[in-house]
Amino acid sequence: MRGRNAERDRIEQLLAGARQGTSGVLLLHGEAGIGKTALLDHAAERAEGARVLRVEGIESEMELAFGGLHQLFLPVLDLVDGLPEPQAVAMRAVFGLSGDGVRDRFTVGLAVLTMLSEAAAGGPLLCLVDDAQWLDQPSVDMLTFAARRLRAEGVVMLFAVRDGAPGAAVRGLPGLLVEGLDREAAAELLPGLPPYVADRVIEEARGNPLALIELSAVLTPAQRAGRMGPLALPESAAGLPSRIRDGFLAQIRRLPEATQAVLLVAAADDTGDLTAVLRAAQSLGATVEDLEPAERAGFVLLSGVLVRFRHPLVRYAAYQGAPLARRIAAHRALAQALGAAGQAHRRAWHLAAASTGPDETVAEELERVAEWAGNRQAMASASAAYERAAQLTADPLLRARRLVRAAQRAADGGQDERCAALADQVPQPLADPGVAASLARARAVVELGYRSPETAARLLLDGADLTGAGSPDTVASLLADAVHAAYCAGNAELIEEVAARAPDLPLLAVPARLFGGDVPGALDALGGLRAGVDGEGEGDPATGVMDRLMTGIYHQLTGDHAAAREAAAGAVAHCRDQGVGGWLPTTLHLLARTELALGRHDEASAHAAEGLRLAEDHDLDHRAAHLRAALAMPAAVRGQEEQGRALAGEALEYTLPRGVGRATGDARWALGLLELGLGRAESALEALESARHAAAHPLLCLPLLPDLVEAAGRAGRPERAVEPARLLGEWAAALRRPALSALAHRCRALTGPDSAAEEHFVAALALHEGGSAYDRARTALLYGEWLRRLRRRIDARDHLRAALEVFERLGAEPWAGRARAELGAAGGETGLTVLHDGPISLLSPQEREVVRLAASGASNREIATQLFLSPRTVGHHLYRAFPKLGVSSRSELATLLAS
């Protein structure tokens, strides 16, 4: 390990932390041969007293779903039985130990996290993932999901990735670039070479340790003696890994034919299982004795059960350097050997690698592999299997169907570019309406997730038209997704258009009537929809989520925020209970919005932050933008200017070019509220009017109209408050919701004659009872200001003091400051009226959420499942929180939080 002091120190610090119970993660990345594998080997050598789990990615086996995860956990598979039951079921399914499916990839990720935690229960755990770019994507996703959540388990995870190599994406981990050795360290790898020759090799190798060793190894005796002309080595360093591979290939070709054959089989295999390799090699005329020359040459390392290549470039050379016919023979031999061992999925991929033309038998096997992977949420692997099956399919209609399924799975896995490329291969027009609808849905998933929600809605409408009346359930599902996409776009006309296709469907009856002007009919339809959702039995979990989600959205649109929150909480619980975690960010976003409407800013922040973490983990960019906009709102209320602007700005950066109208409106509303709280009324007015225009239809912007009316008045532009106040009043009268009516009265007080203002303020305060304390405090503040201007200072003090108490309790600093100033001007006492948060304010957001759940009676395992943490991390958070709160038991937590 010459010249690697900094890298070694970093790794050894992580190992030292693990011995103290702290977890750590590091991604080592650099070019081929730079020493990443050597650093992993060093970590393994230095991990005294630690359990070591290791897996190496193999390029030829990248599409085998969860193959990497299975190889990593093979030594500790017995831990599966001790997992919480949903996690155990998921792990048995992905490891092929049962025939069950997996509804939700988040459950698999949480199971991986728990497995790592349990594996470290007896002492530190070191997990080494070499050539992670060649691991299957589902395994990489689950391992990185777990790695990002490690805190206090005593686990170290080291990933090694080759820069620039195609393959699985490893994202979101702290990285360390492994660079070339300096000249002094490089020279130590070239003993016995004359300085001139060593300098030439060092210059050519650019400090790459493997290149230094291999380039020096191929020097002739004359060159070693110093007789090296200027052209003895290539002038350009580009293609250095290729030249190293060529050097390996030249050495491999000097081995006996039988040794080359067994090396080829080992290179084509992904398991390293010596028994399987020898069984397959036997059909090519090779035996275990034929491995001896390769072992002596240092190409492979052998144990009683495993064969491992010294370096991935050796494997690559052994495989790619063999003629095509021999590679095909090796894959056929492995398929035969694995079939006898009951490994159907690996057998199918080896048969596919051995196929040179259409083969329906192999295509059917691959289709079964794809179905297996899809049922276990390994969408990238499922897509790859469907695509290869399509390539082996001669029948045009069947080939189109398999390509569409490949596109669907790519879309479900967030591979938008791949989905588009697969969809472009599908011949048009499609004769089968069902296949055409499936293709439309796949394209729509990509559009909604990463591009334009309006385009997604129109694609889904086209799919519904193509499906026709013959498949009413499919049409209903497509239209439900379409109305949700249109809502995300903030396009009321499009919502109406979708709803008009089937206005009698329960999910579309509400928008069909609401946006069509029939408010009583819409409210009746909403009551029927809610009753249907409450009475839902067993069925498709995803359908149940959409029904609950849209019910909550409709309640929010119609101003019934308590019912909206109840529906949103039900949707979140449904996702957790039914294992459809892919919908959790969306349902958590709705829950956060309903809590904001009810003035529960801390809860809204916690749920939006949880949703954002999940959305970022799985690259759900569209939903992440919505959640950032939602998080900007409580930041604005608290006057956290830097954080609020950053969140809103990041959201707008995504939403503006893609037409995500709802999130655009929310982000601009947050910016307007921030400016209003900080006393910048003109800027607030501009932002709020911009937010209103993003929403277009009054129903989509009702909640922000009171802020717009206030901003217009404070900016000295009362004429710009008239129309928003009128719209709010009309819809409040039609919807007859107390909270909405209270806000309408507040706005009439601000825009109407002074003679009627007090009547409206009093009515508003009465209607606020039982609703949002924040909204009531805002009304009380405005009323108190109005009273002070009329020199009714004693009357003003009561309302201003009440507003100040609420604002201080909520941490709404700008509003508390304004109330405090007004109270002082009215002759009132302006000292702090309440403690802001008490000891709760000392906790981190994660600690707050853990404490809240613990106070409700949830166990560490239950909290871990809900927050996607390990049970040991939950225990660590409670261990840190108890002294801060001055408590020593869970029962005391409940009492403290209640107070």
C-alpha cells in the first residue's frame, strides 16, 4: 500500500468508529487498476475482530436481480428468520427462498438495513462492495438505501466504483477519488529498473499501480537494461486499461488450452462457485488440475469453494479475448450445470448469452425471469430480461408486447431515457389496444416523474381512448392516473377534460361537478367517494392509494382540511401497511399540505422531510420538487429566509421548465409569505400574484388568496386585493366551510369599508374556533392592528397578546415580532409570553420524530420500520434525546409532549 497514507487513514478512521458503535460509508472511485480493490483488501486485513462480508460485481451478470445482495448476505442468511415478518417475507422472496412477491422496494431496503444491523450485533461489521458498477441495479439500490441510513450500528460499508464504466448507478454516498501514485511511491514498484526506464514507465502509467506492474513486466531484457528508444512505449496514455488488458490477454494465451477454457468458464460465471465452474468446465474437457497454471501465474485465487480473479481486468481479458464460439460454448456449459443445480434464473441468462438468433424457448424462460424480478420490485432487471426476450422473439406481435413490458418496467424503475428508447423500438400502430394502453402508461410514468405532468395526462387519455369500452377497469385506472397528473400540472381545463370522459366514475364525479360549477353535486359525490374508500376491502394496493389520495385532494380543494388530513393519514397508513412505499412520498406530501392548512407546522415539516428523503433516495424528482415547495412554507412562517429561499428556488428550478403548476404555485406562495412576514409587502405581492397565475383556476389557489389580499393592502395597492377577495368570498359561500368562511370574512374586513370591518373580524374569529391556531392568530393580529389605528388601544391589546402567544409557540418569529411591536405601540407588555418550544427545541428533526413515536407507545422496531431506520439507530436517538428532555423513561415522554 505504498503512497496511500491518506486513503488508509480514512478507512482506518471508519473502522475505529465502528469499534465504538458508529457506522460509516465511503465510495472509492477511480480508473481501472488505480488500487481500489487493494484498498478494500487493506480494510479487510485491518478489520481485526470484525465480521467481513464481501461481494464483487461482474459485468456479464449485471441483470440478475438481487444477485449481488444474495452473494453479500450468503454467510448470514440465517439472520433472515429473525427479521420482522414483512421484512423476512421480502428477503425470502428476493433471495428466491419463497414464491412470494414483493409489493414495495422500501421494505426490501429496510430489511437490508436491519440485516446489516443484526449482523453487527456481536461486534463491528465490514461490508466490501467491489466493482459496484457491475452489480445488478436492484442490489445497488438497496445497499445504498441502507448505507444512507446507517448511524449507530457499528457497520462500515466500502464501495469501489470504476469511473466512466457503464453499469449500475451508485448515488448519494460520500466519495473519495483514488488517484495515481506520486513519482516516489511509483518508483518503489519498479525495483531494479534503470532510472531512465523507470521514468518512462512511470510517465506512461500515470501513477496507476497495476499499469506500473504490468508495463514493467512486459519489458524485454534489453529494455530493462536501459536500451529503450523514444517509441518503445506508446506516446499516448489514452486507452491505458485496454493495453493492460492486452498484456493480460497475451499472458493468458501462453497458458495451456484447457487452462484457458476453465478460465473462460470462471470469467463467464458470476458466483465464484468453484463446484459450478468445474462442472461446466468438465464438458469443455477441463478439470481442476487445469487451474494450476492460472493459479501459479497469479491470475486467480482459489479456496476450497471459491475461485476469484486477481483483478477485474484479468477476468475481462479471459472472457473478451476468447473467440465468440468458445464464449457461447462456455455459457451453454454453465446453463447446463446451473440447471442441474436448480438455478433457473442464472440458467436463463446463460442460455440467452449463448443464443445468436430467435429462440422462443429461451425467450419464454427470460420472460419468466422478468416476471419474477418485477414481482420483487427489481424493475431494472425485469426490464433487461423483457428486452432480451424481445430480441429473441420472431413473432412481431409478441415481440412488441415484450418490448412494451420492458418499457413499462424501465419506467417503474425510474429509467426514463431507457423507457423512451425501448418505446421507440415498438412498431406503430399497435394492433392490440391493451398493449397500446400499456405503452401509453409507461410513457406517462416517465413524463409525470421527470418531465411534463400535462403530457402525462394526455398520454393517459390517449391510452384510455385506445382501450375502449371493452376494458372498463383499465379505462378507469388510466383516467384516475390522468386526473392526478392534470392536478399536478395545475391545469383546471385538463382536469375538466379528463373528468368529462367518465363523469359517473366515483373518482371523477367530484372534479366533473366541482370544476363544472355544480358545488352541491360535487360535495355529494365527495361524500360517496369517501364512504366507498372507507369501505374498501382487499384489492390492488396501488388502486387503494389513488382512491385515498384523490379523496384527500378533493377535501382539500373544497376547504375541509380536517377531512383531508384524515384521508391523507389513511393513505400514508395504507402505504405502510400494504407495502406500497413507492407512493409514500406522494401521500406524505399530501399529509404535510393538510397539516400546513391546519397550522400544524412542525408535523408538516417532519412529514415533508421524511417524504423528501424517500423521494431523493429513489430519484423521484417530480415529487421531490413538490416536497421542497411544501417544506418552504413552514420555513417562511418561521422567517428562515435562507432555508426558505433555497427550498423554493430548488423546487422552481425543476417545476418551471416542466409545467408542474401545483408545485410552482406552492413555491411562489412560500416566497410571497416569507416576504410578507419580513415586511416586504411589494415583493410579497409580486410573488403571490405570480403564484395565483400559476394556479389559474380559483379553486387551485384559494388558500393563498388571503395572503395576497393582505400583501396588496400593506403595499398600498388595495385595488389589487378586490378581485381575490371577491373570488374567495364566492367560493367560501358555495363551499360553506368554516375555515374558508373565516378567511373570507378577514379579507372583507381588509377590503371593505371601515364601518363593516369589525363585524367581519369578529365573525372571522368565531369561525376560526377549532381550526388553525395560526390562521386565527393572523386574523387577531390584523384585528388588533385595525383597533390600534382607531386608538382603541385597550381592545387591541387582548387580540395582539393572543396573537403573540400563538406565534411564539409556533416559532413564527416574523409574525411574533410584528405582533410584539403592535402590542408595544398599544401600550401592552411585550416580554416573552411563553417559552418557544421548551426542551423539545433542543432535539434534531429526526430525534423529534423518534420521540413523538416513542411517546405514542411504538417500540424501537416499529419506529424503525416507519422511519426507515435500523432499530439500533432508533435506540441511539432516544439515548441522546432523554437527557436533553430531562426524562428517563418512555412514559415520561408522553407526559412531556402532552404538556
